[in-house]
Amino acid sequence: MTAFTVLVTGGSSASGIAVARAMVAAGHRVITVGSDEARIKAAAAETGAAVTPLVCNLASLDSVRDLASAIANLGVEGIDGVMHLVGGWRGAKGIEDQTDEDWEALERGAVTTLRNVSRVFYGQLEASAHGRFAMVSSTAVSAPTAAAASYVAAKAAAEAWTLAVADGFRRAQEGGTADGGSAAVIFVVKALVDAGMRQLHPERRFPGFTDVEDLAAAAVGLFDQPASTLNGQRIMLAK
């Protein structure tokens, strides 16, 4: 298998740790990113693998540009994959009590960070022989509820942006080879679960939840499939 350089944003989360560990196990070079230095370093150590942790405020375009410079200074010629695992959840009782504070947090976490990362690293992903960009969305986008209005709206916006990235890849690669090229995809889950959550709540079954290890396997698998098959797809991981 060809080794690629993969950037995992939200690298201090359980899903970030799982994806980073799986990518290294598959032979890829992994760079993880988080907003807190202590947490991202601890998460990188928890992977038990050779992972490079970096700090960045992904909600700031200038900071993401600085991140790209820092990665280049590591001797990395280009990023081949971005696994964007930044988001968050906030809900309410209904439409009337959707707060501005919740919307701003969700927009910043789910949309602004994705816009910044995709804009800064788009050229590198497009130039890669097997560029891959992936985000995690929710089944709620297809069935919005009043209580989750802000959350679903933010996720829908992030999905639309990702599909636009996919269109950019498609237009840039028209007439290219069937196997090569770049792809942007959306992983769809009801929610994520990890070993820590199961240990904390042994009485729960977590029906429909996607284990972070399954997400990690799906992320690694993106490099085994042709871009023409993947690009623009909503990949259902919900159980």
C-alpha cells in the first residue's frame, strides 16, 4: 500500500485517536491537530504510534494558514488526506429556544473550521494522486427535528460545502484516470461511541451508534477505493 500523509483535525477526541491509530497501522504518516496543546499531545501519545501533534485554532483562517506553514516546515511536501472530525452537539426544546450562543458555537465548530481547513489544504489535496477529504455528519440532516434545528442546519451547511469541494475535484480531474484523483466524502452517523463511553455506561446498548473504530476503518478504506467511486458520496455508517 502506498503511504500517504494524513491530517486528522479534532485529533484529541476519541474518534481522532482511533482514526490516527488506524492510519498509522495502515502505513500512513499522521499529523493530528487540536486547540489545546496538552490534550493533543496526550491524545497523540495515547495512539501508541508515531503521530505528530500540532496546535491550531481551526476557526481562524490565519491560524490554519500558519498550520500549513508549520507542516511544510516538517518537510511534508503535501497533504494527501484530511479527516475533519471537528463538530459538537447542542440541542434545545424547540424552535423558539434555539439560542444565538448555541448557533454561533455550532457554526464555528461544524462549518467555519471545515471551510478554513478545506480552503487552505484544497490545492494540496487536489494535487495529490489520491487526495481524500472526509467529514462526519448526522442522520438527523435527513430528518430534522425542531429540538435539533441549529445542529442540523450547521451540519447541512457543512455537508453542502463538502459536496462543493467534491465538485471542485471533479471539475479539476475531468479526463483523468479512473483510479487516480481526489475525492471528498461525508460519513453519516447517528452518533459515535467509544470504549470509554461503554465503560462509563455499561447498562446502555447505544442502539444505532457507530463505534469510533468502525469510523477509523472506513477512513482508512478511502485510500483503497477510486476517487470516481467515492467523490461526493454520503457514506452511511449508522447501524
